[in-house]
Amino acid sequence: MSAYTLYKNARLLDPESGLDMIGQIMAHKGKIADLGKEITAPNNANIIDCHGKCLCPGLIDMRVFVGIPGADYKDTIENTGDAAAAGGVTTVCVQPVTDQIMDDMARVEFLENRAKKAKVNFIPFPAITKQLEGKEMAEIGLMSKAGVKAFTDGNKSIANPALMSRVLKYASMFDALIIQHLAVPELSENGVMNAGALATRLGLPGIPTAAETIMLERDIRLLKSVSTRYHAAQITCQDSIEVMKAAKKNKMNVTAGVAIAHFALNEYAIEEYRTFTKISPPLRSEEDRVAVVSALKDGTIDVIVSGHDPEDPESKRVPYELAEAGVVGLETMLPVALELYHNGFMSLLDLLAKLTSNPAKIIGLKAGQLKVGYPADFCIFDPDAPQRIDPETMVSLTKNTPFDGRPVQGRILKTIVAGEIIFEV
Amino acid sequence: MSEADNTADFIFPHQHLLGIEGLKEQDINHILDLADQYVEQNRRTNKKTDILTGLTQINLFFENSTRTRMSFELAGKRLGADVINMSSSGSSITKGETLLDTASTLNAMQPDLLVVRHGSSGAVMLLSRKVNCAVLNAGDGKHEHPTQALLDALTIRRRKGKIARLTIAICGDILHSRVARSNIHLLNIMGARVRVIGPATLVPENLKELGAEVFHDMKEGLKGCDVVMMLRLQTERMKGGYFPTISEYFTLYGLDYNKLSVAKPDAMIMHPGPMNRGVEIDAEVADDLTRSAIKEQVEMGVAVRMACLDILTRKKRGAGK
């Protein structure tokens, strides 16, 4: 077995440099050794013919929940890794929301150790506050010094403005990225879906978009006096998009993400109380969904995430109000995101930037680009291959997808991490 | 063909009765026509027939109820069904797991009719997918309470002779009310003009999209109304701060003769019960026999439920065409 692997006849797609050409790329010792139209490879190199299919940097998913530690029945690290591989995702950013909250270095190391068994890269995003309680800061300094790049309270907001103000100041000393889930607790804790006519008709308590926008406006206000890097985990409505747009116009150091469900579905997916559509923030109105698509297009939203959150069937087979929020998404992220390309809203490179180079730059990872010296993490896919999303064929142990039966175009053919093929069809 | 024959041939096009939404005007008319016949039966000395003999009806109430459960029980027994009641005090069965487990257990006992009330919107629909028999929604969360809307419609039709083109005001706590939702759907289907009246905290603005005119001033909303439906203030579902005090609420939204004076002189008053006298309705108004149809509603309830049990079992019994 040669230490060199040459991927030839690939449509190389590198969003960062704008590269889009048929060429070759060579991996050596886990890194990209060379790339170009025609490159010289050692005689004994492994050669893999990509048959003209797309080869882009492996996808980086900034929002993934895992069962470990504590809830192995929902998911295991290995299984999350396998699901990621099947979805072309080579880097998974783990949220701290587990049975034992990841809020100190010991738990970060525990996750990193367990993740060695998985096929893809796991990046821990530990908690901002101890036990996600929103009361006291976790050891942001110690964890940053040990290499942690980003912090988040996962699916909880830092609601207390005094604490958030201190968090932002404190994190700025370590150049730590603070990722906020946007939901004013008092406006959202009793709600289970978007507030509006549909919620009224279904008799379900609603969560107004104001719950999200008020929190974002407050954070932007607090950020005016500090230089902390701030990332809004998910923005899902027109009002939040306007706030984010204004902040970016004022050259503030802010970025935003959105989950696939929020640009591919609207609240009407809930019809007949389908609990697999219950997520946080909730699916919004069609107007808001359209606004999210525009914000992806104009760059107001930087990152697309899966929001992968496995929930066991028992917590979904209940009345809507009592069901757990959360959907799986690692395996459907690229095929669903490609709808934006197929529908003519975005170029392939602009779309891939939101899944590769943008998240890498925001987190501060040397990844997400086809560049010599960068990790040889690739996703090889056919953007046109049609398929119907079928939970039964998913690798993920839990199958709670809201996209069941959806016809999509795009199929992952191979996933490569550090030069090794970890998934192929 | 006489009207009675017509009713006897009617086949309800749904397996379950989960809500008013999705029903057609003709379905509702048939149910009301049939219920009219059961009103007559219920006024006889011998109130019993045997059309449901051999069939089992289980009343499964996850939420406390006396009047609705009794009404369904009487309805089933008067048609000759074997009726079993199963209630659960709120705390023991609140998780949906248990709901579906209960459903599959009951299903194994081969019931023909399941009458279900549950505190969560959509719970009855969820349960209906797991059983083989007909399911009748006796109220799910804040979603629907179809038999209440049907009995209200029967009460109105018998007093006013029609439903279409009447102006009907639904007043009070709309936000938490499944009765209001079912009534808004039904009255729209039947061609009535629907108004909702209440404080902005209890009347969602988006009810316009469901086909109701929204009023926050009681007198303005009651002007020219043919029917005034009052709703119970569901304080048990309110976690603080929907209005300042009961006395302010009664002053602004409690139905009394003064506010009623702007409605049509023969406007009828309805309430699904149980009433909070002095909160949403003045005691004198509630007891005014010429105006109040509240007792009639209870009577119509049994007849309407008999009609529903009848039509939902017709295929099974080989009745109708």
C-alpha cells in the first residue's frame, strides 16, 4: 500500500479559491500533497478514478448532538461517525447537551477519547455555563488554553444579560468563539411550534419569532463594547435576518448559521401533528423560510448545519406537546442543501462554502479547503443522482427525519478522512 | 323520499370523528337530522333502542369530565351498546407512551367505539392511528371538541330554524378553547357569520384566517347578533397574567343585560358549561329561560352523540346503503 493516493478525473470544487475544474488531487500522510489539472504522482501511488464526479472538502457540521456520555441508547459516537461519513461530513462539532453535561476539560477529553473510535473528526463545543444552567461561567479560559475553540450552551440561551455581558468580555481574552442559541426562555419555554394561524388551528402553544430576534438584538447590543467573536447558532426568521444584516453592515464580528430544516420546510410540515417536525427553534412560516433562502444567498447567513439530534422513537411517539424536539440530519444535509443549487438560488461553490470553508474559518480550523497542507478530508458526490429519502436505509440508529419520502437530487459516493476512504457506496 | 329515509341511508364518509375541520355541510346536516330524531326518542318514556346491541363502547377519559362522559355513556346505553368507562386522574396517565400502550391494550379487547378525551392537542388523532375501531374525539387539548359544536349547531337550528346567515358571537377565552375552534369551523361550513369577542390576550388575532371577525369591545361585537355563545374562562390553563382581575374581566367581558341589549332582541344565549357565574356570565342572564338555551344544549348533547355513535358504526352493522 503506497502512502500516496491520487484521486484523478475529479471535478475539484474548492469554495475558498473558487476552483472548479476537472483535475487531480493527491493525499499523503493525511494531508493534501498536491492538486491540479495534471499532477505527477509516485509510480506506486494508489489511483482512484472519480469518473468526473464532484470532489469538495469534507463537510463541517457545526451543530450535532450525540448521546455520549450517558445516553448510549439514543446514539453512540461510532454511529454518529458512521452517519456523518454517509453524509459526506468529515468534521462533527459536538454540542454539550448530553446526560452528563460537557462543561469542563475532563469531559472534553472523555469525548475526544471516545471519538478516536469514530471514523470522522469530532470537535467538542463545551458549555458556556456550568451544567447549562445559565448561572455561572464554565472554565472557558482553561478549556481555551487546552485547545477548545468554541463554546455554546447548545439548545439553551444565555438568558441573563449581565452574565452574557461578562461571558463576552471574558471569552474575548482567549479569542474563544461564543455560539448562542436564540430563544428568550419566557417567550419560548411553553411553546412547541411557530406562533401563528396554524398553531391556533392546531391548538398548540406557539413560539413567536420575537423570542429569537429579541435575544439576537440584545446580544448585538452587548457586542458593541467588546470584540468577541459571536456566532448565532441558527437564525430562522425575517426579523432576525434584518438584525444580522445590519450588524454585518456595521462591520461587527458576527456570523450566523441555519439548519437545513429551516430553509427546506415550513410550519405546514407539522400537519396532523407529525412529531418528527418538532425542533428548536420551530419550523417557521413560508415568508420566513423564503427570507432564510435569500439570507443564504446574500451572505447574511454564513453556515448551514444539520442540527442532527437523535431522539429515540419512544420520545417521539407521543402527542406533539409532549414529544422531544430534535431531528436527525447528518445524512440528509447535502442532498437537501443541494435543492438550493438545483432550484437556481445559489451556485454550487457558494452553497458548498456554507458547508465547508465558512464553518472552518468561523471555528478557526485548518480544514474545509482544497489546499496543499490541509487535511485530506473530501466528499465525493454526484449532485444530480436522484433519490428518495428513506429512513430505513439510513445509517443513523435513530431515524427521526422530517424529510421521510422527500425526493432529492444528490448522492454521496465516497467520504475520505485524512486520505482514507471511510465511506463509499 | 321522506327526510327520515334519507337520514337512514346516510353513510358517514370518515372512519373516525376527530374534528369538525374537514367535514362537509351535507355531513353535518345529516348528523343534525338524525339527532333531531333521537331528541324525539329521548323524550319518550322508553328511551331505549337496540341498534348498537352487541357492540362495545369504551369511554376513555384522560382528562376529568363529568357531563361529557355521562352524556356519551347515556347515548351509548340508549342505543343498546355495552358501555365501559375508563378514566384516569390527570397525573397517572400524562405520558404519550402510556397513551399508545393503553390504546393497544384496549384495542386487543375488540371495542367497536372508542370515545376519547385527552389534554394534549392531536392526542386523539395519534391514538386513532393505532386502533381498528371508530374513534370519537371528546375533546383534545385546545384543538377540537366536535360533538360540542354539533350539539350547539342542533340547539341553534331548532331555535332559529337555520344556521346559515345568522350572526353568532363566541365570547371569552378563545385561546384555550377547543369548543371555540370546533364552533368556528362548523359555523363557517354552515354559512354563518362568526365573530369572536374577548381580550387581546385571550383572542388570537390570526383567528381571522380561520374565518372569524375579531372584536375586543364586547358591545361592539354583540351588536346585531342572533346568538351569543359564552365560553368558560379556563383559569387552570393560564399561567399568570392574561388579564388583571376577575372583576375587571367581568366588567369588560361578563355577559349581563346591559351588554346584551345591543344584540338582537331575540338573541339566544349559550354556554358549553360548566359556568362560572359572575365571571363570564351574570347569573340572571344565565337563568333567563326566554334567552338562555343552556339546558337545551345539555339535552341536545345526548341526541347528537347518539347520532354520532350511530353513523360511525353503520358500515360495521351493515346499516345504510
